[in-house]
Amino acid sequence: MEPLEIFKKVKAVLTDKHVVYASGKHGNAYVNKDAIYPHTKDIAALCKMIAAKFSGRGVEVVAAPTIGGVILSQWVASFLSDIEKREILAIFAEEEIDQNGEKKRFFKRGYDKLIPNKNVLVVEDILTTGGSVKRVIDAVKAGQGKVIGCCALVNRGNVKDSDVGAEITALVNISLDAWDEKECPLCKKNVPINTDVGKGREYLKARNS
């Protein structure tokens, strides 16, 4: 089964909605990553595809951002270990606000000791702006690791290599409309904002506070 067919099967691709993305922009469609994680065989199948793409590339560590990315790093590292008949580690980077008030990713829990001089594959579920992945890539580089690539389940923001500082691969590439709030045609038509997915609930809470 093709990757996009798997997403459609579990109803992870939503259309004709008024959603607010993590970037703050509005749109009329959404790729709901949370809809696929409960289906373990489907998420495993997708991770096996990622592992196959990076077989033979010398991956030693698979790194991901929390929260959903932790699941991906575990599956991909496991499948790569089976394919290459050697242990490949899985780690994750947690988000914190640094002393300058900026979001950054850090490897804690001793994972930072597993990065120096290692070939690291970064995995992510959905690429919208690439910001989260870039912070993981920056953390790997800061830890003296070599990023050999970044693979996402879906690149829905047309994120490019130059946006994150590494080679990007995605199982599915989807282009979705995204508008600033002031330019959103759905807002102008007073279409209700979906609060089940995306950042709609937080957006409405902030607007009404």
C-alpha cells in the first residue's frame, strides 16, 4: 500500500475544514498525524519504508523531536537494525526555552553522549515550516554528530533542504493552502474554526481572552 493510501485509510487527511496550523496560519485541509499513531501496523509500515530508504547510508542513530517523533525513531531504528544486522540507536530531543527566550531542542537523559562522531538520521511526522526539525538538526550538530538526512512522513509545507540545513526526504509531499488570518477567505465567510485538530482551540481561547 502506498503511503498516502495509508493516511487516507485511517482518515488522517481531512479536507473542507477551517483549521489553524501550528504556524498560526489558516487553511482548509489538515493532515492529522495523531489519527495514524493508534494504528500500530500502519505506522510500522510507514517506518519500514523510511528504514528501507536509508539502508546502506551508514545510519548509527535515529533522532526525533518529542512527542510523536519518539515513536517514529523507535520503529525506524528497529527496522534499520533488522535490515543491517547491527544495533542502531533511537533517541529524542526535548524542547525548552533558552535564556534568550527562544525555542530550542536538547538531548537529555544521557542521549547527548550517543551523538558525537555518529551518523544521525532525523525523522519527523509532519513538516509544515520545518522549525521543529531544524532545532533537532541544530542540536545534533552542536553535539558533534553528522546529520546524513531528514525523513518525514509528510512534507506539507514544501519545506526545502535549505530551510532545515539537511537533505530532506518525505514519504508523501502535499501542498496545502495556508493564509494569514487577515487574508483567510474562510474567516471572511465566518466559517467556524475546527477545534478537533490543529491549533484551533488555542487560537479561539487566545482570541476570546
